[in-house]
Amino acid sequence: MILSRGIILQLIAFAVITVVGVAVVSVNYIGVGRGLLGREYVAYVDLTDSGGVFSNAEVTYRGVPVGRVGPIELTETGIRVKLELRRGERIPREGTKAIVANRSAVGEQYIDLVPARKSGPYLDEGDPYTIPRDRTTLPVSTAELLRNVDALVGSVNTKDLGVIVDELNKAFSGSAEDLQSLLDDTDRILETADQSYPDTKRLLDNSVTVLDTQRGQAANIRGFARNLNELTTSLRNDDPALRRTIDSVPGAVDETHKAVHQLAPTLPVLLANLTTTGQVISSRKAGLRSLFILYPVSVAGAFTVTPGDGTQHMGLALNIDSPPPCTEGYEQVKRRWPQHTGKKKPRLDAGCKAPKDAPTAVRGPRNFPADAIAPYPQVPPGATAGAGFPEGGAYAKDGDGGGKAQAKGGDAEAKAAAAPSAQLANGNLYLSYPAGSVEFAGYDPTTGAVYGPDGKRYAMQRTAGTRELGDSSWKWLMLGPLSQ
């Protein structure tokens, strides 16, 4: 029989496809020629027992196929299994475990490689590596599994098991629809949770940040809790007083309402008048400010006369016409003598017209200090500005017999006034000081410092100064009595 040319070509094509297919199957699945082609490398596993594994079984790395099981050899203590692995699969050497596992209860065994690290060295580097026996795991044998199942079943009392079955029947009898609904709802919950997985993941990631912040603020949170505990404790202790206050609030509100209602006809008038008063005060702000600053200084200076030691310290200075009165602006005003005590209309168009730097006693609202310039008592001439207190303060010795006062920080003792002699006459006490025992001293009320005739600096008591409040010395009107 003569074959046509087409048939011959088909037979040749079929033969080529057959050879190629057999070669691919032999190389990729059977493993023929892999070593010659350099497409695989070898590793070994030492086992005490095969565990059912056999040659040409699958080898996986983290569940992914990477090779086949080669020949299995007997050793003196067990068996050695050859692993033929594909190149390109980088499997770490250190810590990698070999687990002989089952596909299913009736499936074939395979070897799964589980690494303990990601970095090298790797199995395909250097000489073939052998995974030691202490890093291998074998499956439970079928015989041992059956023995354990038999022991479990034999340990159950059949009578008690019957009771359990009867109770389960009573518990679930007639609840098939409810159980089905429960399972359906659970399935929907799982689907919703799966759809919300990205949001849930972000929530968990953000929770880490929140918890880290809470841990960083742990000290502040503990402090807040401690302070809150003290607050609630105080509230609990003051509970009766708080209850009385709350009970009194309605009555106080009623009384306030009545007072406002009763004041309704006159309160607007009062507020309108206060507006006018406020405008007047605002226009005289500079003068009032000067008064509030100088008045405490003047009051404080008065205490230097009676320092509280049982005596009065007074001096006499005749300052008649020092400075002379201001006469400029009063030329057209008729002089009124003290003997004229009758009523007379004042001249509102008269006033001191002398310049501010005149040597006379310049008066009038136009001479109020500007807002930016506040009156400030000057340090006595010859003293250092802002002298303050001497180191350690000034004090006097008791019973030293010499009547001397000492100033800490000074180089020598300053003589104090000798004790005066007293004489009672006509019910009055008269004190006489020896000659030369009374001397004048400069006093700075802003710092409380006294400058004696000897040039030394002494400190007065707190009640005699303004405690260095400066422009705010008017506050001493309220703070002064608290320090007595």
C-alpha cells in the first residue's frame, strides 16, 4: 500500500508531538534528566520512621509544591529521605522543619517544609543539607489513631450517652427553623464582616495608635483619676452643705426676683446715673490713678510715726511757703479773709495758670499726670535707686546695755537713740530725749528702706512700707491688713 504524502506528514507530526510530550512529562513530572539539566538540587531529611511517605511523593514549602521525594535509604537509627527540589525556590536552612503530613484521612502523605526565618543561608547553597531528626514531625499512625478512638468510645458510659442523646433531642426538637434562621443570620454576619474587613483593619491599626497614646499618657491619666477621686471625696463630705445650698437656691432666686421687681421703677434711672458717673470717672482717670498710688504711700508713711514700739517718732519741719502758692490766674479774684464766713458764689472761671514746672504749688485738673506717666516716689538724695533691703535686714539687740542697733550686711554698728526719760504731769506722759539723740533720716516708702545720717541703709517693718508694689501700691489698701 502506498501512503500519500499528506498521511506521511501527519504521521511525522504525530511522532514529533509524541516525543515532545513524553519528554516534557518525563522531565517535569517524572523528573528524568533534571539533574543533568541543572534544574534541581538535593536536600535530605533524617526520620525515625517513614510515616507513610514514599518515593515521588510531593514536597511543599509553606503548602506550595517545590519538588518530589527521591529514594529512601535505611540508616542505623532510622531512614534518610532524599528531597529533589526545583531551583529558584529559596528555602532557608536554619530552623526549617520537615513535617510528614496527610492530605486527608484517606489521602497520600507528603513532606511540608516550614521555615523559621526568611533570610539565608539557603538549601541550594553549598553541599546538600540534611534536616536533623529533632526538626521533623511524623503523623499519628492509623493503628494508634484507631486505638485512641476505641479507648475514647470505650470510656463513654452507654447509659449516660443515651441520656445525652435524649436531652439533645428534647433541646433541638422542633427548632429546625430557628437553627436554620440562626445559621443564615450567622452567614450574613460573616459576609458583612468580610465586606467591612478594610474598615475593620484600619480600626485595629488606629487602635494601636490610640493605645500607644494612652500608654504614653498613663501618668497624666493616673493623676487625673487621683484628682477626680479627691474631688468626689470632697463632694461626698460636703454633701449636706451642698444639699442645703441647693434647697436654698429657689428661695434666694425668689428674693432676687422680688428685689429686681421692686427696683424696676428706679433701677434704670440708677444705671443711667451711673453711666454719667462712669463718664466723669473715665475723664478723671489720670487723677484718680495718681490718688490711688500716692494715698497708700501717704498712709504707709503715717505708720512710721507709730511703729508699734510704744513710742511716737515725730519730727518738726516748718515748710511755710515752701513751695509758695500759685497766684497766676487769680488776679481778678477778691481775697477773702478767714473772718468772712458767709456764703459766697465761687468763681468757676478762675484757676492756676502757672506752667507745670513753676516753683509754685501748681494746681488744677490740667496738671494731672498723663496716662503714660505715673507718679513714683523718688529715692532720697544721695541714695542708690532701688536700694532694697540690706542683707539679713536690720535688728536691735535686747539688753545689750549699750542701746545699739545693728544692721546685718553693714560694716559697723550704728548708734541708736538713747532711751528717753518719762515724766507724768497732769495725767499726761511727757518724754524727754537727751541732746543729740534725735536725728533725721530719709525713708523710701516704695522699698521700705531707711537711710540714716551715717549713710547706712536700714529696713523698716512690713507695716511701714508698700512691699515694693510700685505703681500697684494702691493694692496695699487691701493687702496691708492681711500681713498684720
